[in-house]
Amino acid sequence: MVDHDQAASDHAGGYWDDQARTSPEQFNFPLWRRYCDLLHSRWLRSWLKSRTFTKVLKTDLFEEALGDGLADVLATLTLPGGECHGVDVSSVLAAQALKRHPSLRVHCGDVRCLPLAAEQFDLVVSDSTLDHFAHPAELQKALSELHRVMAPGGLLALTLDNPQHPLVALRNHFGGPWMGRSAVMPYFVGHTLGLRQLSGELRALGFELLCDDHLMHAPRLLALHLSRLWPAEGPAAHWFLRSLLACEGLARLPTARFSGHFVAILARKPKAPASSP
Ligand SMILES: C[S@@+](CC[C@H](N)C(=O)[O-])C[C@H]1O[C@@H](n2cnc3c(N)ncnc32)[C@H](O)[C@@H]1O
């Protein structure tokens, strides 16, 4: 059963419900989804290694509603007997995710005002959820909500659209007229932060920063269009996915901040200092 919250019935929930109901064909290219899932799974495994967690939260259930998403990798990161939660503002996407992944504990709620108790999650994964707000203050509020629900010592793995990527920069600059009308931008995208600004926001909230990087170096537009035409299964699909993933080698070049579609950060909420006797 999807756990509903009042906040989910506001404008944001309605917008994303409409998107999920009326234009699923704009979102759902199986090969593209597999690429995104593989890329994000590899990202999490490379940073979290063999660490395991007792209570995991993923913000937005978009990928899990449309396909495998990160459900498998999150399950392997969760200790036996642990809990894996997901939250999305869209009740439609939350219900679809639950249908595909019945072991997920699914909440319908807004990441700017999470319907979740404080200090409980030792891992929060937020992949490009917080870059859909119109105002910088909303992104700040969402970051502080993630901090609130995290247990002391917990980890936050977060990505946002990279404002230095030329496509993101162009899209955000000319955003209005394109919004929701092209495969480049089938839905609302909003304010985002570069690595330096994001690091500053996280430090201001009290996080310690552990790693940062740029992610998704494949030429996104070309890959997105090709993935609609390419065979979704078999050796050709396998070759296509391997080629896209090989582009992550560009992360080692000085140009990484322009080629990576996302900025990615791993941060820790410090343990509370031991109280003096
Ligand atoms: C278009 S998807 C993109 C994110 C996806 N993780 C990805 O990387 O492709 C945006 C997702 O964020 C969810 N979302 C948007 N605003 C939200 C909010 N305020 N709180 C929680 N989820 C939100 C939407 O319902 C949708 O599932």
C-alpha cells in the first residue's frame, strides 16, 4: 500500500501525476532506462563499495515506476532485516513503483516536506530529484529535509543536473518555450547547482563531503535518440550499453565538468559529538 501524505496532493504531485498518465511514451525508452539504471548502479557501487545499511531512502520513484530502477542495487546495500524506502510526490508513479517492486516501502510525499520522522535513514540516495524546483530556496529546503531524516553518521549520495554542461546550460537558459515539448526536456526542469555551490550548501547544513564527481558523459541527446531506434535486446543492445558506459572514462579528463550531465556528491551527516561528563 502506498503511504499517502497531504503534501503529495499539492500542485507538484498533480503535475507529475499528469506527466505519468499522459506522456509515458516520452519517458520510456527501455534501452535508455537500462543505461540510466546501469550508470547509477555503477556510481553507487563504486562509492559505497561493500558498505551495508539498515534503513535506506531513495528520493523519487521514477526509474522504479518505469523499470528496474535502482531497486536491486539498493536491496544489495540493505542489510538482511533492513528496510528500503522510496518517496515520490506523484501518487501515480509511487503506485507503479510499488507494483513493480513490492518489497519497497513506498511513500507518496514531497521531498521539500518529507512525511518521514527525523534521524532514521543511514543511506539516502537522491538522483536528480532536487533539480525540478523553480526557486533556489526550494532546493535548499529539500536538502535540509534530507539532512533532517538522516541518522547521525548516515550517508547521502546525491546527483543534480550539471549547470556547466552545455546542454543543461542551454536548456535552462531557454527553458520556458521548450518546457515539456521535446525529448530533450519532456518535463519541467528547474534550478540546479554546480559542484562548488552544492558543496557549499551541504557544508552549511553540517554535512562532511566525502567524494564528488561528474556523471553521464555519453552524448546524451544522440544516445537518447539512438536508444529509441536501436534493438532493445541482444548483442547490439549489449554493445550499445557498453559503449555509452565506456564514455565515463571522460570523467578523468580536465573537461569532465563540461561533459558530465550530472554533478554527484557523497556526503556524511556527522555523528553527534559525545556529550562531556
Ligand atoms: C523526471 S523524474 C527525474 C528523476 C529520475 N531520478 C531520473 O534520474 O531520471 C522527476 C521525478 O521526481 C519526482 N518529483 C518531482 N518533484 C518532487 C518532489 N517535490 N518531491 C518528491 N518527488 C518529486 C517526480 O514525480 C518524478 O518521479
